[in-house]
Amino acid sequence: MPNDIRPKTGQEALELLKEGNARYVDSLTNPDPAMQRRPELISDQDPLAIILGCSDARVPVEIVFDQGLGDLFVIRVAGNVVAPSQIGSVEFAAEQFGTKLVVVLGHSHCGAVTACVEALINPEQNYTPNLQSIVDRIRPSVYNLHELATANGQDVDADELLDRSISANVRMSVSQIKHGSRALEDLTTSGKLLIVGAEYDLETGKVRFLED
């Protein structure tokens, strides 16, 4: 992205992502241009946004937002969960490059959130210790929803619980980033960093931003 149109605030960066996603939805078959900016990015980068997204192969972040080389600082982990390494990565980009927007990007049919929902519905479900560590990070955002769903003694609607859990997990990750370090808290309090959640719909290609 040329420097003369690079966003100066997190909100401006957010608008560019919305516009890019609209272009992506309108022309899903339009291939991305050849890597024209690669030589100028060898020594430096100036990403307009930090994206903490799920590792799911169906959610290629640069394509989803119609952005090119050097435009996004992407952190991907199953279930878009937040751990110290993810917070450190966000800190690095925000402080090193002055990036003003963080987007936590969840998506429909998320396998990691599905695993957590299944573990709550069927406590006998077993996962490897490493996968269980991801499920355990998602569990707090899903547990209360599951408890409410079962409070009246009726069967749980797994699809509805999954949809609500995906949103809850995104919101929890947003909160964890906002309050995960003094540096990020100071940046958000001063208005120098905007942190928002979003959900990508695998069926339509649209991204819905959770700005409330």
C-alpha cells in the first residue's frame, strides 16, 4: 500500500479492511496481483493492521481482506486463542511498527471451538494434551453459554451453541489482548491502538466486525 494512503488511525485502518473485504466478496475469483512490492519490503515493513486469526486453512487473511505483501502482521493459532507468545507478538508489532489496529478474527465452523463445545457436551471426550491446552483456553468463554443452555434440562442445540461460542471466544481474546500487558493497555487507553473482534463467514466470505 502506498504511503500516501496508509491509515493514520486504527479506525482508518479498520475502514480499509472493510473496503478490502467488500472487494473480495464482489470478486472472489479475481487473483491477487503478482508480488510487486517484494523488493521494497526486504529491509522494512509497515503493516496497517495486526491480525490474530485462527490457523484454519480456509481463512487466508491477506486474501480475505484483499491486502498485499507487507500490509498485515498476521498471528495465527488454532481457535485464535491468546497466550503470552501472542500478546508478545502484538506488542512487538504495535511498538516496533506503530501499527494502530488489532483484529481478532474468528470464523464459522471453527474446529477448535467445536472441540471445546463437544468436550462440554460430552465430558468423556478425550484430546491430546496439546490440543487439550487449546480447548482449556477456549473453555471459559463457552462454559457459561453451555450452562445456560442446559439450565432448563433440555437438550443442547449444538449448532446454536457453537455459533454463540465462536463469538464469545473472539470477545474473550479481544479482552485478553487489551488487558494482557501494561504496554497494550497504555496504547488502547491513549487511543493509539484500536482492538476489535471479527468473524469470517466461510459460506459468504463476509467479515462481520464486533465493534460493540
